[in-house]
Amino acid sequence: MNKLKNLCTVVGVLIVVASLMPVLVPNTSHGQAVERGNSARGTRKYYLTTTIHDGNEVLAACARGYHMASLWEIHDPTTLRYNNVLGFNRSDSGGGPPSGSFGWIRTGWDSEQEGFTGSNNCNAYTSDSPFGEGTAVALERVWPVAEGRVISPWSTTGGLCSEPVRVWCVQD
């Protein structure tokens, strides 16, 4: 009789622990590892604005708690979570970002508008000159079919500072 009681107690404890696991370790039920070093809020979020902005408007384009992203802050989107409530979405975005949609991005370079894509930044995004250029990036829309080919997530383009484009934003 004591063995049966002990067995029932052990089974009861196991059931309680098993029911608490999704709460205690929520990402493991989805096959995701919890990344060390994330803030108490969880994985950092990013998004592409639904609105478009000239080159001199982009620094104020992001929602409260977000700022205009540098490419190097969002370069590896697998370490981030796309905010599809604030962000632009396509019909097949699912919970992730849209592909093929360009947005202004910080370059990490000096204030410039007459250099090259990747350094052009509408004078640190303070200019809407029709002669100046900024840098915009998009997640690749077309994936070339080639065995063993690495799919780079980003494509880039230059855009005139006077032409409105969406903006990439990242959580503060």
C-alpha cells in the first residue's frame, strides 16, 4: 500500500512539473533556444514602418521605444523578433518580416549624401535634397536556385533623399 502511495505521489509531482514547463521555459516547446544576454523584455524587436518618409523625416519615423536601425543592429534577423503589429506586412509574411520592401537604414558612416550605397545617408538623415542619396535595404525577395548557395538576407539600393521610403526601426 505504501509503494502505491509513493508511486502516486511521484506521478503527481511529475504531472505538476510537466504542466509548469511551458510556463517556465516557453520557447523550448517551439524548438527555440533561449538566447543568453537578452533583456528582461525578451528578444529585441524590429519592424519596417507602414508609412513612407523623405530622407529628412526618418529619424522621427519610429514608434516610441524604437529608433531608426543601423544595418548592423538588424543584420542578423534570426536574433530578433519582427513586430508585425507595428510593422509593414505582406500576405505571406506570417510572423516574420516582409521581403522585397526597401527601408531607409543607418549606415554607420559619416554624414554623406554623394558617395556610394552603404555610405550615403542623406547627411545623417537630415536632408531631403533631390540631389542627395541615402541607403535603403530589403530582405531578399528572390532566392536564386543553386546547389550550395548561401542566401544573403539583405539587398541594398540607393535612393534620393527627396523620395519617400519606409524606415527600418529597432527596439531601444
